Amino acid sequence: MKIPDSPAQIMETLPSVKTDRLPLFLLPALALVALPLIGSFSTWVTLTFAGLAMGMIIFIIASGLTLVFGLMDVMNFGHGVFITLGAFIAVSVLGRMAGFTESPSLVRNLIAVVPAMLAAMVAAGALGLVFERIIIRPVYGQPLKQIMITMGGMIVAVELIKVIWGAQAIPLPLPEAFKGSLLFGETAIEKYRLIAVVVGLVIFAMLFWILSRTKVGLLIRAGVHDREMVESLGYRIGRLFIGVFVAGSALAGLGGVMWGLYQQSVTPEMGGAINVLLFIVIIIGGMGSIGGCFLGALMVGLVNNYAGFLAPKVALISNILLMVIVLLWRPQGIYPAGKA
Amino acid sequence: MSEPLLKLEGVHTHIGAYHILHGVDLEVMPGEMTVLLGRNGAGKTTTLRTIMGLWKATAGTITFRGEAIQALDTPDIAHRGLAYVPENMGIFADLTVCENMLLAARNARHIDQMDAKRLDWLFGLFPALKTFWQHPAGLLSGGQKQMLAVARAIIEPRPLLLIDEPSKGLAPSIIQNLISAFRELKQTETTILLVEQNFNFARQLGDRVAVMDDGRVVHAGSMADLVGDEGLQQKLLGLSLASHS
Amino acid sequence: MILQRLFSGDMPRSKVLTVLLLGILLALLLTPFIFPGAKALNVAAKILIFIVLVASFDLLLGYTGIVSFAHTMFFGIGAYGVAIALTHLGPTWTAVAVGAACALVISLLLSLVIGLFSLRVKALFFAMITLAVASAFQTLASQLSDLTGGEDGLSFKVPALLMDGFQKMIWDADLQQFLPHPRMIFGVEVNGKFVAFYLLAAATLVLFLVMLRLVNSPFGRVLQAIRENAFRAEALGYRVVVYRTLSTMLSAAFATLAGILLALWLRYNGPDTSLSFEIMIDILLMVVIGGMGTLYGSVIGASLFILVQNYLQDLMKAASQGVSQVPFLKDLIHPDRWLLWLGILFVLSVYRFPAGVVGKLRMRARRTT
């Protein structure tokens, strides 16, 4: 048997680092294709911004859902309830701080909005903890029951929300300083959309930092890939999962506040309605992939707004079309989360 | 004679409706390498997974350092000091080599907190790791992945390593590298339970040997005895060294 | 034995269940005579229609182990098919036939596409895809108002037999001399609704028995084998995807038929009556509470749920007024919150007795014998 002279022999050259950049061009491509269809540049900018804002909010809501799926193969069909709860908490908090929201001062507005968001996140996170414990825990690894039980959990929770806040739609006006648009030449950009985009980017950056730079983030990424190995290395994936679930619920609560402000009204059914968009986003992005989720959310946001302008009747169909096209291209979604 | 580090007594394991282990008895002595041999489907991998708690033993006891561990969860078993290198190596392909190592170092929250001396020692054992430190582990070759998997298991001192078929699918020259690395590892008094199909590989390293068939250990003894007795090899493994090397 | 053959050898297998089913059957059949008023008749008709719809969903969920959220889509296609045909072609049986045929063809094609497209993958994926498709379909139906009447829906005339033409037919055929009181039977007026109700009851009975035959056929047994262990079924040589797709198509076809019955009974169809997600949730609750994979569960589930939906509210109203001083409790048993209690019952069902009421009763029967 031949014994190698030096360790150098085992060092074959590595293939060059191939990152999958192609999907990154999808967004600009989408936007560019829409430009000639829409015709007017300023309308296009407005729509693009609206689409990005919507996409950012959807991303905030969907990020937890996709991570939870990646980590434990759990798809929570009741995720929408965290959105609804967050929005209603915001109604209650902002309603009590009318003096602050009606003031034209941005600082005073923020004094009301930031606590509302935090309260919504805490409430949605707490509900998430309860949900994980009593709804999802008993049905790990049973997809059929999981679908039914999470659906059932949402029905019950939405009914309870109706018990507390009533079944009617409640207006959620934007704080004064958030209203109106900024004018750049011909182009008007609504201030709130700008805020939504900024908040979305901040959340994305934070998630990205946590996932790539912290040990918890490494554990989550490793857990999505190979749950057993993470356990064999001595980490309790169950605890990690609860943490991600609660954080994801809290983010959905935050998204609920932002969505409620975007719509300027909240209803008990709002969460269930967004669920459909969330699923489309997650499927497009590749179930379990946070980067795919981000791209998918922005694409859905853009397509929604472009289609809403070009052909209002098919706006929702356009999402399905987008999903079908993406799946025909990549059957596992844009970035399939690698399962070992 | 000292106490065994790990002891299995009458371990049964079911996977779903299938009864895989039918009463495994096995002793692993401290500081030695015990090799688990046997044909495909004999229950070797299941034995390792059962020790690690990835599948629960339905009967019998598993004792590690005098403590019964068969009812513990996998992370708790890992915390007792068992490290596991599965057959598929369990490399996190999206993470870099460095991140893979960091995850295995339970006491380090950050790269800087990893034991630099030990890292240097590991780089000496497996130089490829240093070269590709910042590369995604998925890009490594099969042999490099195996080395990463072993290095990951011993990034912090662990009293017992469970390694499942490290030679599988590797070229002979790579296997030889692995053998020298394991030899050096043995100098550090690390106890190893190795599952192997490749008897040639096993006989160069093993102190003791246990042969499994049909979910039971059918022979246990010293490696030297088995190497010296071709009749026994014929009987247990259906092969002889002559026909193999 | 004739009964055995009629029920394809799949008897209720529990005395309590048999009595319960017979009771429901009698109550439904005698509704025009023992429960006067339009509301009772409408509730009974709704139960009949939903028995078919829920049983068809059970083919999928209970017997094949697939969760689809697009079931009301097929229900809606049936209802819209007949509604659109009757609106545009006039109240003739030809129009009904054309509408029904078109609806069935569309449903079968759509379910084929969905099945082939997404049944290869995980159950979760299928549920998500169907949810998305169904919600898109619902939007489409309310947007294409020229065809579907949009949110307002379509009101239309049905063939004369089901309207007031029945009396006229009797006079025309000079049959009145054979009937002592041609307009009345036991004091109940024989009008179009009366005829429609019994035609509906007959259709429900036939469709239910056909489905019972299906699930007890070799085909049905394969479906259940796949539900229990898809890998083993595949290993035994059954093409799992093919069987699952066939099951999806069959279940879609029966849901479409239920939709046709609904449109003919209501003489109206709109997004909220046949397509809405609330109905989807309702039938999910009905099938689980009644008992998945039993088919009889659909009878129990639909009857229980629709009775609760229509009559529990009255009870809750009384109770709610009784505790009107207790703030939170008052809201909890507010009549509009009936779904809360059914939701809790549903969640408990999934955990505690996944085979539902029917499974529970059968288990008791087995224990006592």
C-alpha cells in the first residue's frame, strides 16, 4: 500500500466557490420588465416602492414561519393569528395614546408607535409560546394533524380576539407624521412606505447578522440542515425551536402592526387573509430558506402592485402565476433549504 | 482489569415495527479502540445510534462511566462526553469549516474562544482543515469531510468517540492518512468505538473487536486473536486476510 | 342480505350509531311534516347537501390521508356551473345538464392538474398549494362579475318541476282525479320546494351509498393502504401518485355534484354560499368531529354542526342574557361565538378522538361485545 509523502497529497484543489447569484437578478429584472408596461416612470417608482414596502412587511411576517418549517418540518397554518393579535394590540395601545399619534411631531408619534410595536411583539410572542406548547408540541411529525390542529388553533384564537375586541373592523389611523408623501420631482413616495422599507431592511439585516455571525444563528442554520447532528453535538434543538417559534411569532406581531397601519384598519380576519400570501412567499423562496423568503416576499409585493395597476382583476391570480413559474423553473423554490 | 467505560447489556432496539437489535452485549474498555465488525444490516449503525440516544433502546441498559444513559436524550448523552461521527459524517454543508468546528466546541461562543493549542494540534493531524478554514464545508472532498467530521468530534477532549465507517468510499491513500491520524489520536488515551466493514482498515487500528450478526454480538475478543486465527475470520466474517489484501 | 349489499358490507357497527343514523334519516325525511316552516326545511336541505360534501371530503382526508383546502372550490364550480347555465340558457333541464356537465369536466381537469402538480411532495405542501389556488379562485369568481354576478352572485329560475310547475303538471296530466287532495299530503302543501326536497334527499342517499361502495371497493382499500403506509403500498406495486390523484378527482367530482344540488335548492349562488373559506373550515370541522375515514361521520358531523350553527345560537342567546352581568363570560357565550366552541371541540377531537363521534361509538360497541 502506498503511503503518501506529505499531507499535500490529500489537498486536492477545491472547486471555486459557487454561490447561486442568479435569483438576485430576478427583482431588478421584474422591475425592468414592468417599466415599459406601466409607461410612466413616476408611476413605476411609486408602484415599485409600494411593492417593496408590502414585500418587506410580508417578509417580516413570513421569516419566522419559514425558519420554523426548516428547523422542525412544522408548518403553522395558524401563523396568521399572530398578525391579527399584533394589529389589535396596536389598536389598543395607540388608541390610548391619541395625544401622541395626533401630534405632528415625529418624536411624539414614535413615543406611541414604538411601545405599540413592542407590546404587539411581546403579546404575539407569548401567544406563540402557548401555541407551541399546547397546539403544536403534541403533533410533532404528524403533518396531517399538524395542519388541522394549527388551523383549529387559529379558529379558536381568532374567536377569542373577537371576544375581546369585537368582530368589527377597527380603524387604525396612521400617526400624523407618518401621513403624506415625499416629493422627488414628479415622483411621490408615501412616507409610511418609506418607513416600512426601512424597518424591513433593518429586520432583514438583524436576522442576517444573527444567522451568520452568532452561534445561535449557526445552530439554527445547522439545525435546518441536519437536526440529529445538532443534537449529537450536545444542543437541545427543542429549545432552539421554541426560541425560533416565539421570535417568529413576535415578528409576525410586529408585521401585524405594520400591516394594520398600511391598511389603516384591522379586522379579526386579516391574519387568515395574509396566510395565503405567506404560503406563496415561502413556497417561492424555498421552504426553510430565509434568503429565499426575502426574495420571494419582495417579488410577491412587486408583482402584486404592478398587477394591481396593470390588471386589477387578476392581482391575486398573479401571485399564483408567479408561484407556478418559479416552481417550473426550480421545483423546490428559489433557494431550496438543504436537507441532509 | 479496569472497569469498562461503556457497557451495553441486553440492548433491544425497535425502529417502527422492525426489531433491529436483539439483545446486544458489548464492553468498551477505556483507552482502547474497539472495532465493531459485521455484514450489512447486522445492526452496527443501529448500535451506535442507540448508544447516542438517536433511537431509544426498548430494553436493556447502556452504562457509561457507571451511569445508565439509555433513557437520556441525545444532547444529554453528548454532554456526558460521547462524540458521534455518523456514517454520512453529518457535515453542515452550508457552514464553513470554521463554523462547523465552532458548533462542536460547546464552550466557545466565538471563534476566538476556541482552544488555539488544540486547534493547532488538529491542524497537524488534518492539515486540509487549515487550508480550507473559511470555505463552505460542502465543497470539501469526501476524505476532507471525513477528517472534518473526526476533528469536529474531538475539538474539545471527549472520553469516548463513536465513529461509523470512516473508510467508506475513500481512496486507499486517503484511508492511510486517516489511519495515521487515528494512531496519533490513540496516543491521547481517547477511547474509540469504531464501526467498520473494511477489515483491513480495522485490523491496523483495533485493540479489541466485536462481531455482530442479526442484531447481536456474536464474538468479542482481542483484535490480535482474530487477526491470528484465519479460521475464526472465515467463520465470523466469511473472509480471510489472504483473499483480501 | 339486501341491507348488507346496499351498504357495501360497511354497516354502522354500533347500536347507538345505528339508532342515531336512523333517527337523523327519519328526521330529515319527515322534516316537511313534523317541523313546519321554511327555516326547518332549509336547515334539513342544507344538512342533506353537506352530507354529500363532507363525505366527499372524507374520501380525501379520511380515506386517502390528504388535506386539501380547495374542496369548496369544486363545490363552488358545481354551484356556479348550474347557476350560470340556468341564468343564460333559461330554466330547463337541458340547461341543468349542460351546466352540470361543464362543471364536472372543469372540476376533473382542475383536480387532475393540482394532483399531478403537487401530490408528489409533502402533505404540507399540498395543503399550502390548494389553499393558495382556492383563494385565487375565489377572487377570480368575485371579480368576473359578468359571468358570476360578482359579490352579489346569481339568482335564477330552476326547471318548472322544482318551482310551482308541479301542480300544473298534475292538472295537465288529468291526474287530479286520482288524488283526493292533490295539493295536500297530510296537511302539507305539495309545491315545488316539497318536490325539490325529496329529489334532494333521494340524490343524497344515492350519492352517499355510491361513495360507501367506492371506499369498500378494492380501489378504496388501496387508498387506505396508501394512507397507512405510502412506502409499503408503493413497494407492493401501487402507483401512489396515480391513486392519490384519482382520489382527488373523485372527491372533486362528488363535491361538484353537491354544489349542483346546492344551486338547484337555493336557486341562488354567490361566493359566500359555496366558495368561501369559512365553508372550507366548516366542512373540515364536520368531518373531524363526525369521524374521519368512516363516511358515516359525515352524516353525524354535518347534522351536528349545522344544527349547532342554526339553533345553538338561540340557546346561547338565552344563556348570554342570563349572565349579562358577567362581562367576559357574557362575551364568551355570545351567540356569535358559536364557532369558538366548535373550534375547541374540533381541537379536542383531533387530539382525543381522531376517529370522531363514529369512532368513539364503534369503540364502545366493540368493548361491550
